[in-house]
Amino acid sequence: MSSSIIKLAYFIKAILLVFLIAPNQSHANESYTNDSHAYEGRTYEEKLSNARQNELTHLVKQDCGSCHGMTLKGGLGPALLVENLQNKPVLFIQNTILYGRPGTAMPPWKTLLTEQEALWIAVQLKQGNISSNKHENKNN
């Protein structure tokens, strides 16, 4: 019975994600250059509007937070704080976001996020800008 409840919860979450993120899919068709050094020079940020950055910050806090904890200190998934990500390359984090982690609850987000958006999220997490609310108040 509990597996049915878990499946139902995942189904409801998937439906909610479709309704919350699908309207933003106009961003998914934009083409970006993904240079391995792009995050160093912050060129990744130049491609995303302030509004989209705020949407992505909200997505991380709400959707990622449902498994990684609302403060990203861990839960079903591991903590996403600077100290937990310091030894992980940005591209590893980006690929984890895009392709998920097989055999775990981490789903792939490649159908909802562009490579550029996943890179932006990875950099923000690695720098601690999302969990510390630094970015949310910026550019408003």
C-alpha cells in the first residue's frame, strides 16, 4: 500500500511540474554556447534574463528542495550546500541536473531545462548563491 502512495505522490509532483514549468519552455528553445570555461567568466549569466534567473532560483528552492530539503541541507537527496559541493566539478553538477542519477530518486531535468540553465544552477549552487538567498534579492 505504501508503494502505491509513493507512486501517487510522484505522479502528482510530475503533473505539478508540467503545469509550473511548461509555460517557461520558450527558454528551452534558445541556443547557447556551452564553453567549459563559461562559468569562470560568468558568461552563462549574460544569456539568462533576470526574470529567468529568478524562476530558476524558485525552481531550485521548491522542486529541488522537496528532496534536498527546503534549505538544501539534505533530505531524501544529499545536501546542496557549498561545503558539500566544493569537490564536485561544475560540469558534474550540471550533468547530474540534466541527466539525473540512475538508481536514485534524482530525475533528469533535461526536458525542462536547457544546458545553459542547468549550468547556471550548478554555478549558483557551487557558489552558495541559492541556499543563502543572495540571488533572490538581486536584480529585483
